[in-house]
Amino acid sequence: MKSRIPKRQSRAPDVVAFIDHCCAAVDNSIPLLRTLFLAAGLGGALLRAGAVADFLFLTGLFLQFSIWFQNWWLREPS
């Protein structure tokens, strides 16, 4: 009589669930990140930080554009 060796359980569902949770957390924090980057860019401009201020402000604008594009893409056609 043959004995059956149980199959090793895959950890893939745990990893997928973790990645899904991380992506959802980042997706939910984009409006806050946008506001922080815009404010930091304006603050850096007041302090004359140069390229750092430009980078922060443009990153905030990019996040604003991504929010707008997602809303536009998911909107129902009228």
C-alpha cells in the first residue's frame, strides 16, 4: 500500500493578499500625498530651495493629474 505525502502548501495567496493590501493603502493615500507634495513644493519655493522645490511641486501636480485622469477614465459617458 502506498502512502500519500501531503502537498506542500503554497504561500502565494498570502503574498498576493499582502501586495493587494499595500496597493490599496497607497491608492487611498494619493490625495494626502498630493497635498503634502504641493505644500512642500510651495514651502520650498518660499525658502528658495531651487530644484528640490520644483521636484516636490511637480510631483504634486503629477499626482493631481493622475487623480483627474482616473476620475475621467471611470466616468460614465453621458
